[in-house]
Amino acid sequence: MTDSTLFTKTSKLANAVFLLAFILISYANYMIFMVVPNEKIMGPVQRIFYFHVGSAIACYCSFAIVLTASIVYLFTDYKKADLFGRAGAEVGFVFCTIVLLSGMIWGKAAWNTWFRWEPRLVSFLLLWLIALALNVIRIFGDSKNTARHAAVLGIIGAVTVPIVVFSIKLLPAVAQLHPEVVAKRGLKHPDFIKAMFIAMGGLVLFQFYLIWLRAKIAFLEEQQ
Amino acid sequence: MKVLFALLKKDLLSELRSRETLVVLFSLSLLLSVILSLGIQSAYLRAGQVEALLPAALWVVFLMAATVSVSRSYDYEQANCALQGLLLAGTSPWKIYISKVVITSIIMLAGQCITLASLGILLNISLFSDLITLIIISFLVIIGYAALSSLLAAMTMTARLRDLLLPLILLPLLFPLFFSALELTADIVVDQNFDPGSVWLSLLIGLDLLYILFGINLYEFVVRE
């Protein structure tokens, strides 16, 4: 795997994605801290919501990339797909950690508890553990067949993600705490929605750039 | 079919001769049941509360005992490259996989019967009236468990941290199966209201099929050198 044309060809596109992500995240920050009004019940702490939701969507996108890259690698033996699978698992783990931590901080401020056995909270904790498993196999797995084993686990792990998210909603929620913002149209003020989508777009684009960058680094590491 | 039966016979005979998985599974099931029962008894709970803890105790014992013992089934395959020999002889990987799943399921079901009996006796809960339903549900959970663990155990058999790595990659993927097992067992033991049309039962059967499908299609990629 010495051919670096994929990374040289896409470097301009990746830089453009990074620039756009930077502009969107900067504008989202301006909106979140200067424009969007305080939420009536929770007050200023609700502003963590914009990073929290954006990171969650970026995390789901990472799992989708892991799934696609794993299928491509297994069935076509295209070596660079493995690099993107690896990058997707690592970046997905980082965004999953951000969702968990920001959720805990928000939960402590809004509900006076760091964690509660509530469907949405539990599902992200489980996704975090799945993301951890996808990375653990690459660190401690059989060194000769790591790429193939990681791809198999990547497919199973990524398919398990929606099953976990939907099956956990079937559990009886003793107290449904997590707000269903989008489904129940909880954001009334137009600036709330605008800031949410700008932050989400910025974070998803930033995640794409990070995956590309991590895959490039992994490629250069293998060259040495 | 001839090859599949020959593989089944080989796996069953190897298990019965070495008895490694059986001994480890039975001993761990019993040991963990005693430890959990001790913990539950020391809380001095009322009769109804003890029953409410049974589903969690049952499946925690199963997961721990099964996960520790499942990697044993690949020990004799690794010695003298037996698995590679089978593949070189032209055996389809999916047949080797199915054979592993069937034998693992039989052994795990025997272990689950030990856990059911020991937890029932130690926690003083009568499970006789629901025993058949409990065994059927356990069997369905065990099929899903065996389908996924046989695939992942093959992945970790040559890894440096084999016995430590398997639980780390297997348990997070088993959560949906674990939810179904918990909910269905609670319906049977605690609520005494098992509904065959339950959404959890459909999810459990769906997961079994999905994991077997994964195994049949992906096992080749795991064992190929």
C-alpha cells in the first residue's frame, strides 16, 4: 500500500471541508453565546445542548463510515478502506465520549444527577462501550489479521448500534427524563433551531475531516 | 450434510473427552450462583423482592460463566493448527461455524440448567411451574450467544490477550440480547405474565437469526490466513 494518490487527490477537498467546518463552528459559537436567548427553565446551561446533539449526530456518522469501510475492505480487499474504518472507530469513540460527558454535565445541572437509568442515556453508554470494543480489537487483536478481524467486528458493531438505540426504547422508562427535542418540536424560538443545525453541520463536517486526517496519518505510519 | 455431521461428532467427542469447557462452565455457574445468592441473602429482602432479582442474577451468572468457558472450545483447534487443517481439507468455513454453534449451545444449555437449579434452591424460589418456558427462553438466548461468541472467539484465539480480549469485544455487542433475556425472564418469573406475542420475544428471535447470518457469512474472513 504505497500509493498515496487517494490522499493527494482529496487533500484540497479535505481542506475545504475543514475550512467550512471552522466557519460553521465559529458562527455556531457566536450564535450560541451571543444571539440565542436563555432557555426558560434551564437557563444558560441549556447551551451545552448544541454541542451535545451535534456530537451525537457526528458519532452516528462515524459508525456509518465504519460500517461502509468494513464492508468495502472485506469484500474488495481495498487496503485504504481499512484505514478509514480504523479512523472512523477512533473518531466515533471521541465523539461518543463528548456526548456522554456533555450529557453528564448537562444532566448534573438540569436534573441534579450525573447519570440516570433512562433509555437515551443508557443507549449512549452502550454505544460508547461498542466503540471501545472496535478500538480494543485493533490494539490487542491478532496482529497478523487485525484489519480483517476489525472489519468483521466493525460490521457487527455498527449494525448493533441501531438495534441498541431502538431496543432500549422498548425498556420501561421509570422516569423519561431526556427531552425529545426534535420529535416533539421542543425548540420554539427560530434562533434555537438555526443554532442547532449550524452547530450540527459544523461538527459533522469536522468529524469527516478528522477521519480523513486520521486515515492519512495511519497511511503514513504504515509507510515507515 | 455428511461433513456437517462429521464435524458435529468431532466437536462433541472432543468436548466429552477433554471435558474442559464442561467442567469450567459447571463449576463457574455453581460458584457464581453461590456468591450472588450470598450477596442477595445478606440484604434480608422480602420474598417478592428476591424474585425480582432473579432475572439479573441468572443472566449475570450465565454471561460470566459462558464467556470464560467459551474460548476453551478453540483451544484444541489451535493445537497443531487443526482448524487450518480442516480448511485445507476443503471444509466449508460455515460448516465449521455451525458445528461450533450447535455444540456450544448444547453445553451452555446444560450449564444454564445447573444455574437455574442452583439459584432456585439457594434463593428459595420455586421455578417448577415455569421451568419449560424458562428453558425455551434460555435456549433462544443461548443460540444468539453461541452464534456471536463462536465467531468472536475464533477472532481472539490467536491474539496475545485471548482470554481477556473476548469479554471486551463480546459483551458490548450482546446488550440487545441481554435486554431481551432480562425482560422475558422477568415476565415469566416476576410478573407471571409471559406473552408469546411479546415484542422482546420477536427481538430475541430476530437477533438469533441476524447473528447466525453474520456468522455464516463472516466466519470465512475470520479464520482465513
